Amino acid sequence: MRSKPNQVRQTSATKASAGIFGRASTLGKSLRQAIRPLLLSPTDRQLMYRLSSTLQKWLAVKDAAAAGLQPAAPLQYFELNTACRLVEQCKPVLTVQWQLDGEVLLNIPPINPVEDITAPVRTTAMQMHIMAVACRVSDATIQSVQEQTITYNYTSGNYPAQQLPFSLPVGNGILLLVAVAQRYRLQGMPEGYDSKIQWLPAAIIDGVFYSD
């Protein structure tokens, strides 16, 4: 005889975990769409799972009751392409300064392209593509996306340090992120960039959560 299956009862912890997983998946989808120009493929399942898992960890530990800016530590230097890590391709460490009013500064140290940037053979120039994003966590709605680019000739010589400003909207429950991708222009490719997966480094440099 077939027996009636036992009723499965979820504990409060199980329900909470399932809820966080769903929120992380939705938030990850919105963020991937927002920074789509930096990604090899926005439908990359490996990236989707890794980002959702990282967001799940962050959602589980963030303090919604704390006022001000909270670091989103799990997202710091989150690599968007594990086949080509930005932290290994770019020796100078990029950092972000966050202000309570939404003013953001990306700090780029002095760079000697030939010494500090790993690049493919025949590279003539390297472009940094920077995106700053504000997203409301409660419904995963993107509030603002801003972009800037910097191009370095791939020659031996020092470029001075730079600070790139962004101004993002702030409000209760807003997640702010800055992400960077490097692209390499090769000799004979005056209008395009190398599209091989091993030469498409990109990462979320840093993130903070704003609460009133």
C-alpha cells in the first residue's frame, strides 16, 4: 500500500533562508542588467550563481537598522570573469571613497601601463570602463547607472593618479556599487577591442548599503 507522505514543515530559519535566496537572485539579475556593458555575457550561469550566492551572504549579515553607510564587504573586488581576474591584470589597487550625500570617488593610483597592466601581444591601448550603480534592495529597482571611460596608451611611462567622481542617489535601503572592466585595443584593430575571454577582466570594486 502507498502511504501518504509526511507533511513537510519548514522551520522559521528555513523560511528566512529561502526568502533571502529569492531576494538575492532577483537583486543579482537587476545588477547584471545594470552593468551589462562590462560583462562577457549577462546570461553566464556561472556568474549568475556566484553573484547570487555572494549577495545571499551579504543580505544575511547586513544590518537594516543601522544608520549611515555600511560596507558590503562580500562584494569588494568581486570578479565578474573568473577566467581573467582584474586583480591580477591590473597591479594598482583601485579604491572607492563613499560620502553620505551620494558623492562617490574612484581612486586610480599612478599607472605605468607596460609595467602595471598585463595585456595581450600587440596591445596599443587599454581602456578602463567604469560604472557606478544605485539599486533599491527591497524591490531590486535600479535607481541610477553612470559610466565613465579612461584610455591609456600602452607605452612605458607614468600616468598620474586620478579621481573619477560620480553622484548617486541615496535613500533608505539603497545599495551603491562601482564596477570596472579593462579592454585592450590591438594593432590592426583601430575601432575594436580584443574579445577573447582571457582578456576581458572585470570586477565590482566596492559596494556600500545606505540606510537612514
